[in-house]
Amino acid sequence: MSVLVERLKKEHALIVDVLNKVKEIGISSKEGQAKLLSVRTVLLAHLKAEDEQLYPALNKEAEKNDTLKRTLEMFAREMETISKEALHFLDKYLSGGSGFEFARDCGSLYVNLSQRIRKEESRLYTEYDKLNR
């Protein structure tokens, strides 16, 4: 496994772990809000790393691989939606929120992020590692 993929997978695990902790602690506490802020920082850094290091290599390979090109286009469309949802959620709850609404929104985000993480790790990261052997 490449150093980049290993780092990105660790960030995935951290993001999910912190979201779970925020759900346990509650968003109305200062600790919950601080953890949510930390997840925002990790998520933005993670997206930047993917944009600057992962996708350029995959896009270069996609110039000669139509299947990969279609896969990347699909992932880009999905990511736009998920990124907006995640950043909206984080911005909305950085200063607190109601328990029920937070639980509902957090659950939805958790499901969407978990699905995206599985797809990235099984498809995109595998492709990246094939290119960097």
C-alpha cells in the first residue's frame, strides 16, 4: 500500500471515529463542538490531499483508460454532493444544535460518508496503488 493511500485510510478512520464521538458526547457540549471543528479541519485537509495527490495521477491514467475515466466522473459527481452535505452539516452544528435534528443529520451524513469511504478505498485507492507499484 502506498504512503498516500495509507494516510488517506487513516484519515477516513479518524473522521468516522470523531463523528461517532461527537454523536456520543452531544453537540451541545463544548467538547462535542471542539471535536466537530477538528473533524472539519481533517476533512478539508483530506479533500485537499486527494485533489492534489490522488486525482492527478488517476486523471492522467484515465486519459488512456475509458473505464477509469467513467469511474472518476461518477466519483466526482458523488463527491460534489457529499462534500456539500458534509460541510453544511459541520457549519450548521459547529455552535451546537438540537438533539433530534443533530442525530438525524449526523446519521444521514454518517451513512453517506461510510458508503463513500468504502467505494474510495475499494476502487480508487486500489487503482492508485496499481499505478504506483
